[in-house]
Amino acid sequence: MSPVAIVWPCPLAVDAYAAAGRDLGFPRPDCPSCAGPLVFWPGYRRYVREAGRYWKIFVPRLRCARCGVSHALLPAFTLAWQLDVAETIGSVVGEVVAGGGCGVRPAAQRAGVPYTTARGWVRRFRARAAELGVAFAAVAVELDGQAVTPQPSSRVKSPPPTAHPDPAPTDLFANPPIPT
């Protein structure tokens, strides 16, 4: 099995977390793969960017005594394989996707990140938006909430259905339907 990242709700800000280093009291949850006990394993240091400042933080690793899988214990303000904090990424994606005339360049400039980095976040979000929506709906239902079916936006008007007066059979192999 491959390593898994576990996100824990760290109450500290990035600067306080970085200052605490290895002396911070890290939680020891159960293994998400097999629910076995986890033991501390050598961790690693990584950089995190917040508001234009770079912080070097310690990320502890844990290893399952039962299944042998190692897990990185990431504080909630970080994302796996991302330099920028989750709040920065979320604010840029939220500004651009919500519309209102905000493009990627102005949102990236306000957040203090390179345009190309912000463009990559927005592209990945748009490519995965449907599956993320399904996953969040499943979590909401699991937490005793109700799944909400999104309604079409009032900004996007779908064209009226067109009726063909002479519905002729079509050869699906000659003109395959284009998925939407």
C-alpha cells in the first residue's frame, strides 16, 4: 500500500506551528486503512507559503503496526503536495469560480501567488468539480445532513429544446454523440 496523508485539525496558525517544530504535541489517531494502532515514525520538513512568507514546518509521520502503511500527519492549514496554505488556494478558486468578473490574474495578484500557480488550481478544480460535489454530498449525508441537488444558475440560460420535424434514424457509429 502507498502512504496516506491524515489531516488533523491543528488549532495553531502557521507561524506558531513552525515555531513549535517537533515540540508540538501531535495526536496519534488510528490507522485509516485498517484501524490499527499507529506509532511515530521519522517525519520530514517541508515549506509552506502564507501571505508571501515561507515557513519551514515539521510534518510527523506515523506507521501502522498492523498493516505497515506510513501516514503523514498534515496540519489542517496545509494540503498534500501544495506549497500554499489551504486558505489561499480556496480563496483564489472561490473568487474565480464564483464569477462576478474576477479572473485568475487579479485573484492571484490579491493572494500574492504566481498567475500560473493560480491558473493550475482553477483548472484542477473545474476538472474535478463534479466528483468533488458528489463526495461532499456523500459526507453531508453521512453526517446526518441532506444531499442538495444543485439548481441551474440563473446566469447560465440553457437553450430551449429543439424539436426535429423529421426524426430520421441516425448511424451512431458515423456521428457518435458528444458527451456533455
